Amino acid sequence: MGEQHKIGSGFGHDSTADEVLAGIDLTGKLAIVTGGYSGLGLETTKALTRAGARVVVPARRPDAAREALAGVDGVEIDELDLGDLDSVKAFADRFLASGRPVDIMIDNAAIMASPETRVGPGWEAQFATNHLGHFALVNRLWPALAADGGARVVSVSSTGHRRSDIRWDDLEFRQGYEKWQAYGQAKTANVLFAVQLDALGKDSGVRAFALHPGGIMTPLQRHLTRDEMAGYGWLDEDGNPVAGFKTPEQGAATQVWAATSPQLDGLGGVFCEDCEIAEVSTDDAPGVRPYAIDPASAARLWTVSAELTGVNAFG
């Protein structure tokens, strides 16, 4: 946990994606942004293209992606369902066949607080989509990530990781489902994935980061009612987001910063928030829970994930 401390980035809660990219030229760089056509992902895609990057957007709903990204130059859209490992393999195979290296990989797509849903061989959908699908995708794309050295993989987590550690004795919620605990486990998995990927990949020049983007109203809330969100204190009596919520442009900033900032050169395996490396927190203060960046847990989850998906670029 030695690197898990603030570095004085000069950015903060209100910084936007364009602000953190000021002066950074991504011409000739290729990025992959899962879910890069909705909410934070859409703003991330737009910001990266404005800085000169070419962005591949693998989408579960390609037609919706084409509509959302119409008029955005430097984007290509492909099909990918993270809850379907055959779809993950097919996308990765198509991309690898193009022979292009990947400079930036942003694992942005997610579902949150969904009703109990089973995918694949009966996996709980939030863990499967948010974690296992991205695990398989990054491992299958490893040859392209390692091709030139210097690639960054960004795993979009959340303060939701505080809701649950990994439930090693019941990963799939066979003993009773609770949507927020399932979301919390999946978001903890996103952080642990970055910790172990960084440990495995840094000798090849590939560094990994996880982050909390902030509170933002996006389609991620599609499974929640207005009354639920008001009950959580997210909405005022008129149904508007309360103070402290970010705009999508501000919400995209931390993942763009983690993907591109020279301030993070030589670093990796850390959890970021508000365009800064977060502090470790064991109470209600901002920061990352110790269990989410524990190297032993990260290695254990990697082994379990490789066994479940049958994919491991390092095994």
C-alpha cells in the first residue's frame, strides 16, 4: 500500500475530462472503452477523441452506440456482451486480427443494483458482467496491450466497493441475493483486478489503475426507482440530483486522468478518485478500503477468475 497516497495532482472533484487532457496529445494512440456510448463512457470516448485518440467502442447494443456516437470522429463500434464469454472471445479475436496495439483500455461498462439475474453457467450477473467479462476481455487482449509497452488498463470501480468484500464462500449469492451487496462485491473485484494485473503486467510496461468516478446520474441507475434514489438522499424533493453530484464531464475525468496523465508514470495498482490517488480509509472518509487493495486477495481472485472463465494470459 506504499503508493496508495495522494500525489498533489492539482485536479479535484470538479475537474472535467477535457481539463485533465489539456496539453496531452493522443494522436496515434488507440483506446478501447467498454460501454463507451452511454453515460460516463460516452463522455470518456468524446474526450479521448478530442485529444486525438482513435477509440474502439465494443457495445452490447451496437445500433444504440452508432446513434449516440454519430458525428464523433475517430470512433469505431463493434459488438460485445460482457455477460457472454463467447461474445468476449469473438470481439477479442476480431480485434487481435487487426494487428493493432492497444495503448489505453478502459473497463467502463457496468450494471448496478440489478434484480437477481443469472448469466453464462449460472453466474450472478453483476459479478459476471462487471468483473468476469472484463477479466476475460483484458486477458484475451493481452498480446495487443503488451505489444508496444506503456499501455494502461483502467478499471472503473466505485465507492460501492465499501458495501462488500469478496464473498469467498458464496461468490454467486446462492444463499440469498442482495442487490447492493452483489454490486459491492463486483466493485471490489474491479479494484482487486487492477492490483493483480498491475503486479503481473508491469514488467511488460502495462500498468493498471482502479477508480471511483464520483456520484453521477447516468443510465447506470436504470434499475432504481425515483423513490429509491430519493430515499438514498441522491435526489431533492423536486427530483434533481443533490449537491455533490458530478456532471458526466466531471465524472469521466478520473478515468481519463488515470488513462493518460504523465503524473502517474511509473505508478500502478492504485485506486483513484477526484483525479488523484486516494488514501486508504477504514471509516466513512473518502478513500479505498484496505481489503480492496490487498495483494493476497487480488492474487486469489485472479486465480478464481481464471478458473471460472478458462482464460489466463499469465498462466
